[in-house]
Amino acid sequence: MKNVSMIIVFLFAQSMLAQISVKGSVLDNENKPISFANIAIFNTNDSTLVKGVISDDVGKFEIKLQREKSYLLKVSFLGFQQFEKNFNKSIDFGDIVLKPLAEQLNNVVVTAQKPLIQRQQDKLIVNVEGSTVSLGNSTLEILEKSPGIIVDQDGNMSLSGRNGVRVFMDGKDLRLQGDELANLLRSMPSSNIEKIEIITNPSAKYEAQGNAGIVNIVTKKGKLFGTNGNLTLTPGYGRHFRWENSININHRGEKFNVYGQYSLAKRTQWMKIDIDRAFLDEDDDIISSYKLKSLFDLPIEVHSPRFGVDFQPNKKTSYGIVLSSVINNSGSKAINKIKQYDGNGDLISNQLTDTDTDSKWRQLMTNFNIRHEFENKSVLDFDFDLAKYNNSSDQSYNSSFFTPEGEVSNADLLEGDVEGYLDLYGFSLDYELPISNKNKFEAGWKNTWVKTDNDLLYFNTVDGNTTQNNQLSNRFIYDEAIYGLYATYSINKEKYNAQIGLRGEYSVISGNQVTTNDTFDNQYFELFPSATFNYSLNENNVLGVSLSRRIDRPSYGQLNPFRFFVDTNSFRVGNPFLKPQFTWLSEINYTLNNKYYFAFSYGYTIDNLNAGILQDGEEQSIVVKPINIESLNSFALTFSAPFKLASWIQSNINLNASYNIYEGLVSGSQLNRSTPVVTINSSHSINLGNNFRIQLGTFNLLPHYTSITKIEHLSSVSLGAQKTVWDGKGIFRLNINDIFWNQYPVGSTNFGGLKDKFHSYRDNRFATFSFTWRFGKQTVRAQNRRRTGIQEELNRARQQNK
């Protein structure tokens, strides 16, 4: 034992002696320190990144390396020429003076190209801005192609096979799910988006809502000094003409930043649905069946204005206000043809239903924020948020019924009038206290209040007489208040970093179905711990583990008990008695050579929120209703890797594979189902020189189950080209989306007396052509960008990640 101890001590001492130190100071051409400069050290043998840091407030940096060998130091900062130097032992570079690009002392032109997919320590980033294969898509369509994300035909989103994704915009929780969220994301053109951040295991700083993780949509903001902007025109064509225009204007000075954005998108989407559906008895014999063929035209026009002001009176304090709105005018015109059969397969009736829906959806959001840095380097953030949503919809279902011989047997007109409101208020305080140069304590408080009021009136017209349908009409009022506190502590050492956190949330909920006088109330307090640990085995190997407990509350739309008809034989309805689901989520990940990322996660969920397709035996109809399934065990594997097929071809591949086990009762029948869910994404950027490049993107979702429904293989291939002209002021882009038209759902159900097959064809194949013109001052002033500009952007980035 003594010999072993001496050997361990000897080896430890040798490793300490083998460590080398690299340090220096980064200055500009006026010998002023540059903070937040990028310091990167590469292995000269294979060009892999060994370690990277940023310079501190006075421009200094120091890096410890494990052993002596050949390295390359690279120092870079926006607007300056890169500094490079080889070394192989401990060294003090002293003052490293960076020269402005093109020897411009006051102004420097900056251009850069980011890869489509980037992996950071706690998140995956999809760089939408500048991607040609993203051109002409809505934000929802971009998310459908993002690694690990699946969006079903009803707009529900899952990540790594788990439901319950929280969607943020610029760090602010949208607090929408299902149809409300899908409608908003369909309304947002990709031209307004800078990037999408996918966070699979958030810390206690984030609200505990969302067992699958968080998707943060970061919108574009001006970062250049002076007045500048861009105008983008994007016409396109699929089955119908579509177009999208946007303009962004930004003025940034020493203390003020004012920015505005406006986009207008207009298109008509086409959709065709074919369903063969049968109702079975206990012996699996057919009681009755029908065939449905539906053809939809879905016109949509979306206006999206946004305005913001940032004010930084000094280096310690900043204020910001953002006003944004979405005005969505949409509709749906459909022809539904239904053939009904008896148990012997004989035709008993034909039905023709014309549906016409006219919807207006309005959203107004306001955020006010203050950030202050104290003398002890601690930081206090205050945010106040106000959001208001209004939805109105006129619906009509004009049905005619025919005998097998073609004679009219009956006619009916059902009309619906929907008015809905949602008000959200919230404020938060977040405090950061550096304990030392490496450690940090964070704590915060967040309160939110939500009130929804939805009123639905249905009217029947038979033989010219119109009466209110009291059985279908309803009014639903829902109130929710959530009070949350959290604290985290982070430790950062040379070889490892760790964070532990605890969040507590108290929820007060009430609902009232005014028409039926049914009410419910619920109150509960829950604790949500979290922990992460990352260890550097050496320069090329990093191991990480994490554990957290999370909650998913039902969305407001899922709780709303209103009936919304798809056709006369099927409808969607909410469930006011849904329970929240709770999940324990653990993950272990491994990073090789700072490029290859592997992760394995396990999640255990009770009262899993899912979409149930249920049979209404009395009405012989289908009810799509959110339900709780007793438990879900989910195992997930993630792999991502960038690679170069040639010096001019940069590629990235992402694999997400999960295995889900559902157990519980669904409509009185026991569900025990295991299913794999596999998505494979790849992107390839081909630089042909002369400011011309081609981008190829692929998406594959292998066959899988969503509780009781099987979805067949989904795939798409998109191709884009980009040409930059006029010294970067003009950009032409061409994109062809889903070239082979394979990204539409095909599925089947065989459970609980229901058996069906469906095809849902969508207008996914289209081509778009885009021109972007950048105007105004497209330069960055080197000295001011060093301090004021960078600091302000860092402040705003931190606010976005709350």
C-alpha cells in the first residue's frame, strides 16, 4: 500500500511538473486593453482545438496546458487582424497588439460565415441567418428540420423523443403550446430569425416547466455602430404563389441603441388528407367504417412589427424596452367527402361537407429590463413582461347527406363563433455574485399570472331555421399563478466545472366552465433540484453528467373543453382535468477533440401528457383529446460530428435516437408499447469561390409510435445556392425545399376498438428566390466596439438566457 501511494504521489508530481503556462495581454493599436478577445490554442499536428478562453477586463489571459508539445496560439477579436504564434513550452507573450483589418483605424468591415449546426457545452445551436436551405420557410418548418425535434400533425413538439418542449423567444417564455404555439411559429418567417438554441437539460435558473428541454428562438438585432439595416424580398412558388418581405433598421451610438423590424408574409398552403377508419367490437370485427378525403386551402397573411430601445448611461447600468406584435389573418377552405359503410362493407351513405373558417389572431408583447453591475462585480437583472393575445374565429360546416343511390337525404349547417383572450403578466429578479475568479452564486425570483377567457357559440340551421346549439356552446375561464424561487452555485476549476441548483415553485390554478357551471381548483408546491458536472480527462476528452427534475403543466388550449370539428365524424376537444407531468432526467455526455459529441440520457415521467385518439361509441365518431398516460420511460442517444470532405466542403451530421416505453390506461384499454424514435440530420456547405456557395440539407425521421399512433418514415432533401455581390451589400439566394416531396405524415392506429390509416399530404415542396440589400454603415468602430458594444451585447445575451 505504501508503494502504491508513493507511485500515485510521484505520478501526480510528474503531471504537475509537465504542465506549462501560457499568458499575455491583448492590446489594440492604441495600446489600450481589449477585453473579451478570443484566445485559442491548437495542436499543430492535427489542427484540433486544445483549449480556448477570453481575455479579462484588462485584456489579460492565462492558460494551463497538460504537457509540452507543439502548439499554435491564435488571438482574434471582431474588427482586427488575427495574431498567430507557434510555441512548445511555457511562455509569456507579453503585449500582443492586434492591428485593425485593412489598416482602418476608425472603421473595419466585418464579414463571417457560421456553420449551420454548432455544439456548445450546454446547447445545440442552429444558425438560421445566412442559411440558404432555411430560405422561405416559417419558423415552425425550421424547427421540424432541427436535430432531435419532431413536430406532429397537430403542432405538438417533442425533443429527443420526449414531449413537453418549452419555447422561448429572446430568452422570454412564450407560454404557448399546441395550436397556439404552432400558429405563432407558422406566422414567423425565418428571415426574422438569427439562430435557434436547443437546451436539453436546463439548470435551476430556468423555470421547471418542460421535461424535454428548452428551445430559444433568437431574433435578429443590429450590432453595428451608426445607422444601418437590410431589406429582404423573397418570392416563392409551390402549389400557390408565396412571398415574404422584411426590413430591419438599427441605429447604435455610444449610449443608445434603437432598432426596428417589420415583416410581411403571405401564402396559401395546400393540404390533402385521406383516412380509412373502422370501428371494431370486442372480437375485432368491424361494426362500421368510413373513408374520408379532404382537400384544404389555407391562406395566411402575417404582419410582424418589432421595436426596441437600449440605453446604457454608464458601464454599470443598462435599460431596455421591447415592443413586438403579430397580426395573423388566416383561413381554411376545405371540401370533405365521406363514404360510410356498415359492418359488411356495404355503402350506407355519402356525405359532402364544405368548411370555411376565417380567423384573426393578435399578439402584443412588451418587455422592460434593467441590468446593473455593482462594484463587487455582482449583477442584478430585473425584467417585467406583459403579453396579450386575442383570437376570433368564424366557422361554418355545410353538410349534405346522400343515399347510396345519390339522392339527398338531409342537409345541415353548423356555424361557430369563437372569441378568446389571454393576458400574461410576469416579473423576475436575477442576481449573480462572483465568489472568486472561478466560482459564482446565482439566485432569483419569478412570478407569473395568466388569465384566459374563451367563449364559443354554435348555431344549427335546418330548413332555414337557425337556433343556438347549447350542447356544443361553452365558455371557459382559466386563471393560473406561479411563484418561483431558485439558487445555483457554480464551481470552475482547471480540470472540471460543476453546478448545483434548487428551484421551488408554488402553483395556484382555477378553472370555470361557465355554461355548465363546472369548476375546479388546484394548489401545489414542488421542488426541482438540478446538478451538472464536467471533467476534462485531457485536452481532447471531456466528460459530463447532469441530473434534474422537471414539470410539464397542460397548455391553455389542452385544458379548454371546447369542441373544434375536423369533419362531422371527428373533432378535437380539450380536457380541463389534465394533471401536470413530472420527469426525472439524467444525462451523461462525452466530447472528443472538441468536435465529436456523444450523449446518453434517461428520463422517467409520471402522468405523461399525450394526445389520445379516442372512439366515441355512442356517436360513432373520433375524439382527439389530450390525456395522461401513467408512465413513460425514455432512453435517448445523441451524436453530432462536423467533418470536412474536402477543404472546400464543410459538413455536419446529427443523430438522435430514443427508445420510449409507454404504460397506462387509454380509453379503458391497457397500453404497453415500446417504440424507437430516430432522427438523422445533415448539412453540407460547398464553397465554390468567388463569393458563391451551395448548401445541401437532409432530414430523416424513421418509423415510430406516438403512444397509440404509428408514423411512417419522413424525409426531405433541400438545396440552396448563395451569391454575394457589391462588396457584401447584396446577397442573392435560391432554395428548393423538400425536392423529392417526402416530408408528409403517413400513419396508422390499431388500439381500443379503433383501426385506421391516414395520409396527410402537405405543400412542402416549393422554390424561393431571395434578394437582400444591406444599407447604411456596415462597419464597426474598433475602439468603441471593444468596450461599449461588446459589453452591451454580452448583457443582452445574458438576459436572453434567463
